[in-house]
Amino acid sequence: MIILDQEVPLKENLLYALQTHKVLWGLLIVSAIFDFLTTYRFMTQGSIDLEANLVIRYLAHSLGIIVGVGLGKFLQIGAAMAFCALNKEMSRGVLLIILALNCFAITVNIIY
């Protein structure tokens, strides 16, 4: 695919990220599951309206808590894959940032 007049090998970049950073991908999946569980608990004990992420809040209102939050986590993994496909050199950093954000969200959900 050509982006900004440069050829970007999306498939090769994504495969590189998946093969090279298996531990980070595994941690990302585990953190997404824990984020889903803590967000579910947070929303059922509190309110959907207290959710800070506007996309998750909209999906939870529209589709229900389980489906909305689950779809939001699925979209998060898809976004991680998309960013890793754009640039293989930045894939580790992208995964670490998303992982850190998930850990922060889990902590906030547990504390609240």
C-alpha cells in the first residue's frame, strides 16, 4: 500500500510484529481481558455514564455492557494491529503504550 508516496508493506509489518513481540501481544490480550472484567464490574456497580472512554460508553449504552465493552476491546486490539502494520520499527512502542494504558485503566477500575 502506498502511504504518503512511500510503499508500506502492511502484511509484512504486521507479521513481523506478531512474530517478534509474542510476549507483548500475549500481555496485551491478558490485559484486555482484565480490563474487560474490571470495566464490567465498574459499570454494573456504578454507572455506564462514569466511563471515561467515550467510545466504550457509547457502545455500552447502545449494545449493552457486555457486548459494548467486548466490542471496544476487540476494536482496541484491531487498532494495535493497524498501528503495528504501519511501521514495524514502532510496533514495540505501540504495544507498550497500549499495554500501559490498559494497566492504568485496570487500576482505575479497581480503585473506583
